[in-house]
Amino acid sequence: MEKIVQLLESKGIRPTAMRLMTYKRLAELEVAISLGDLEKDFKVSERSTLFRTMKAFEEKGIVHQIEDGTGVIKYALCEDNCECEVGNDLHLHFHCNNCNETVCLTEHKIPHISLPDGYITEDINLVVKGICEKCSK
């Protein structure tokens, strides 16, 4: 737990009990998770506190949002030294149509995309949909 405290403090985030529990839970997962599903993992939590925690984590580069086409935003922990910004460390995401899980494919980077003059990129999200490794066996 001390390692999590140090990480949060290094990012300028005060390590409250909810933030520590949230980070610990995210670190246990191998898939992205929605705010609603994360809320179910805690017996006592206020949705607004959890939402503010995820927003703080996102602003400080601890998690990134994934819009996987399901209509529900999911969150995943960023890797160490990640810069989830346009033009930096963007990677593919995979959404399984069978089990409905979404995973980061961090080893597969999104290439730089040049837009015509006058267009300004604010976000890039590339989701591949299909059947995941677990479900295809």
C-alpha cells in the first residue's frame, strides 16, 4: 500500500482511503472497467466520490478513458511513464463482442495521423472489435 501512496503523492494526489482502494482495484484488473462496475466492487462508496477520484486520476495521468462503442466509458490504468495524449503514447483497445470486456493493447501504438489544415485533433480512440483470446479458445 505504501507504494500506491508514494505514486499518488508523486502525481500530486492526496492518498485518501477511497483513492487507495480504487487504485488497488484497478491494478488487480486486466481489463478496463466502467464507473458502475467499479462502484459494485466496493460495499460502501458514493458514486460522486468515485467519479471525482477517477477524474483526478485521469487528469494526473494515472488512468485513461476508453470509449469502446458500448455507450459506457471505461477506465484503465496507464502504464509507467505513459503519456496518454494525442501524439504521444496512444495505443489500441480491443473490445470482445462475446464477453463484453475491453482491454488495452499497449504494445500496439496508434500511428501519427495528419489532418488537413484547419482541423485540430483533441482525442484519438481506436477500438478493434471482435472475439478475444479467452473467448476464441
